[in-house]
Amino acid sequence: MAAFHQLDPATLYALLRLRVDVFVVEQRCPYPELDGRDLEPGTRHIWLERDGEPVAYLRLLQEPSGEARIGRVCVAGTVRGSGAARTLMSTALQLAGDRPSTLDAQSYLVDFYRGFGFEPTGPEYVEDGIPHVPMRRPGSDPAEPASSG
């Protein structure tokens, strides 16, 4: 795990390459992968390596509201099904602590994220040709209103 300024050039390159390989090449989504949020002081880059190369990645953002936002979750095809995504999510939620957390799940992964306490907060929508569902995990802050649903 690291903030942007802590990443050495070779690691940064490898992380960005993994993201591009999964999202832009494999999923055929030409979109602005470099959106500026990687540079934000509150962003944490979390990844797993195999033989010195990143094979799974996500970034944890600090939203202006104080919520944590999980995004860019990707796992190389060679390690899918190995539990890498679960490890990343567990680490991210541990770092998020008691704060509410949000993410935009690819629709086929809604049940995976439900396993971490996330629930849909809106209807399915299509982004870059892929169906997504907005999801939120309530924080454990006693000041936060409890869900009535």
C-alpha cells in the first residue's frame, strides 16, 4: 500500500499497466484511465504481487464528504479465483475504518460486494459499455443514521 508520492516509477508503471491491461484492453473500454485522482493526498494504492509483479490492485479514495470510495478494482486473469480480490477488499475496508464506503460495481459482481456489507443505492447504469450498480457500505459511526431498508 502506498500514497502516490511513495510509489517508485517502476511500481507506478506496473500498476498502471495492470489497470490498462484489464480495463482498457481486456474489457475494451477506451476511457481516461488517468483521471487525476491517483495524485490526491488521501488516495491509497493497494496491490498484491506475484513474482515481483502486481497481479491485483485497487485504489482507496477520500471523498470530500469524508466517505471512502473504492475503485479501479482489478485482478490479472492469471490469478482470478485465487482470493486476491477478497484480500484487497479486506485491506481497503480495514483502512477505511468506521467510515461509510462507496463503489460502483460491475453488475455481475454485486453479490461479491454484498459479502462485504455493500448494498445497491440506485439502479443499474451502463458506463463504457459495461453495466454497473452504485453501492454503499454504511459506516459504523453511531452518529450515522441506520438504514431502514
